[in-house]
Amino acid sequence: NAGVMQNPRHLVRRRGQEARLRCSPMKGHSHVYWYRQLPEEGLKFMVYLQKENIIDESGMPKERFSAEFPKEGPSILRIQQVVRGDSAAYFCASSLQGAGTEAFFGQGTRLTVV
Amino acid sequence: QQQVKQSPQSLIVQKGGISIINCAYENTAFDYFPWYQQFPGKGPALLIAIRPDVSEKKEGRFTISFNKSAKQFSLHIMDSQPGDSATYFCAASNAGTASKLTFGTGTRLQVTL
């Protein structure tokens, strides 16, 4: 049973380009969460999605960031017109249900903006 | 209100010693307190978690102590081993959104021989 799969593991983008991060949840999991980790800091919640729905996006920056979790395929975190401050590790987690269940984390995508 | 404060930032413990990491929170709505272990280049992995209806939970060498009135909780690693060297994060959430976690800033633990 594969865990949460994130790709790519490392992504380098020039300022102004788009970054697209993918997350395939664990088999049977329909709840996905995205977190961002800046160097030497803890993880910060960004967005919580179920299939085809955004449940909570209170941690998402208002501009340039978007997320989706389509009926088929992985969840996508999209960052448009990246800036140097977007450089971070982005982690996806999935859970079987929402409340009261453990979330399992992927290995993260390390985004570097040059 | 949403912060979880974690200390120390880094910790060096000899093999066989006890590692202690502390966290404090402000939001009284938090009622789920997990600890995560993260190795370099990996995602966080759940180590142990506690809910505030108990004051202590033990799993193997790992123990969480919880003080509801002080709004503090701590992780104790008994008989620390070099393989425990990692970064440890405390976190907190509401039961209704157990996977929307507020994380502490992390403690880098090094266990020396």
C-alpha cells in the first residue's frame, strides 16, 4: 500500500514562471491537505480539499496560489508567477476521513525559485 | 491565538539519556495534540498523540505529558538512541478538524554516542 506520493521531489523555477505540485493520496483517502515549510520553521497549513471541493483555504495566500483535487487524478497545488519568497518545502497529507483521523504526509516537494 | 510555541530549538542528549521537548498553546479550542518526527528530506511522521482527557500517554520509549490548566504539553524520549536524531514537531488542532494542524517551530534533536 503506497503512501502519499508527491512529485516532483525537487522543482526549480525562475521568477515569474508557474510551479505545479502534485499529490496522490493514499489509496482510499479522499481528504487532502497542503502545508508549506519554510527553512528552519514548522509546517503552516495552506488548504484542505475533498474530491472536487475546497473545504478550507484559510492558509492560502490570496493571490497566485490555487489548489484543486479533481474527481480523477492527483491534487494539484499551483503557484503562478513565482517569487523568491515562494521557495520552501510543500507537503501534502491525506486522511481517510476529515475529523478525528490521522493524516499521513508525503515526502514533500522542495521548490527553489531562482 | 493560533500559535504553538516549542522549545528548545535544538537539543543534544547522550545515548541512554532522556530527551524532553516542551510546547505551549493559547487556543483553548485545541483538543488534539500530536507529535511528529521528521528526518532530513522526509515528510513528518506521526509519533504519538494525546487528547486532553488524559494527563499522560506512553508508547514504548515515548511519553506525552499534558497539563490542561497550564496549556502545556511535552514529549519525553526515554533511553534516547542515535536513531532518534531528527527534528520533532509538536502540533495542535480541534477535534473537528484533526488534520488541520498548527505546528510548533520544531526541535532538532541530536543523540550522541
